[in-house]
Amino acid sequence: MHILVLKHETVEHPGIFRAFLAEDGHSYDAIELQLGEALPADMSGHDALWVMGGPMDVWEEAEHPWLIEDKEFIRAAVFDAGKPFLGLCLGHQLLACALGAEVGPGTPEIGLMPVTVTETAPAAFAGLPRELRTLQWHGAEVTALPDGAAALATSPVCAVQAMRLGPHAISAQFHLEIEPDTVSNWAQIPAYAAALENALGPGAVANLDAEVSGAMAALNETARVFYNNWMALAAGSTRT
């Protein structure tokens, strides 16, 4: 599989998924939208689309005009071309927004927090416990599902922690791609650092880094199981 990855911040990349792709013989091209890199004309050169996170919000089109093209490209890839899709954090919100659903400010969730997998999510989260410990780092959320979508995971303050649209598009508000340097890298982004300090107080970066490091093996195992599930779903839904 050859995947197109849309990025919105240099340090927000596929993380541990890069190792899984390499192990399995898959490849990917990454486009840095925030740096002005151009999208391809269509998805004909790629088998799937992954959309990563970023510090901007989906409605900040005046500050980040490339968000308009970003959403249009996602809609065409998922709705028109039927390409397998994975979105994380901002990528999750962009999928919802691109398909006409609502995204808005929510209760901030930052840190290692539990989400509950719904009964409608056996394939995407097969082999994982109903309650997952995940890294959250967001202040916006999907407030209404796109038509035809189903919620796959939820939390007390965010009803749509993950969703699925049809057989081929899956997204999650939480982060699965965590690596040992993720927290320290993301804390270099001013918006993320400010949100972290506001939520967790002084010393938040070091404290969260230590907490995530202690949970790294479990977080990476969750990522591997989810990745395997996504790949199986993508293989079964790819159009010829």
C-alpha cells in the first residue's frame, strides 16, 4: 500500500506507525500543508489517505487558507474516490467538517486519559479492551456526526472520540502514534505548550513526558493492534 499523509505541523507525523509501515513493506508520501506544499491533483497515485494533527482549528481558514483545500481534498478522497482513510486529532475533526458535520470548541482534554470503545466498534478496535488509556491533546471536538457515520469511542466530555464512515474511513480524536520523543517535540509548539501548562500546571511537560514514557509499551501495543485492524479494513474496502 502507498499512502498519502497530510501534515499540518512538522513534528506531527505518523509516529510509531512509520515503523509498522516499514516492517510491513508499505510506503508513504508526506505533504506539509502548513509549509505551502501542494496537494496532488487527485488520489490516483495513492491507495489510502492519512491526515495527522496540528495546532490550528478547522474553522481558522482566514489564518490558514490551505485548510479550505485540505477539506475539499479529504471529501473527494473519502466520499468520491472511496479511499481508505485514517485521521487523528485534527485529522478526525477535518474528516467530520469535510463531510458536513459540526466541529467546535469543547472541554479541553490533555494528558493520558481513558476512552470507552462503543459496541459498534468491534472491527476497528478488535483485540483491545473496552476502556483504552490514550494520549489526549485537544480543545475542539466533533459535536455532530456526519450522515451515515457511527461513533466508535467516547469519553465523559467528548462524545465522538472515534468514528467510522462506511467500510473505509476511520478517525480518532486521541493520539495512537506516540513515540518516546512525542511529548517533548509537541511541547515545542507554543499553542500546545500553553494548553499543557494551563491544563496541568507548572512542570507539565516533564510530568506528562514521564507519565507517557512509563506507559509507552502499552500505548505502542494499542497502536499496533489498531494499525493491524485498520490495515485489514482498508484491504477489504479498497476499490480496484
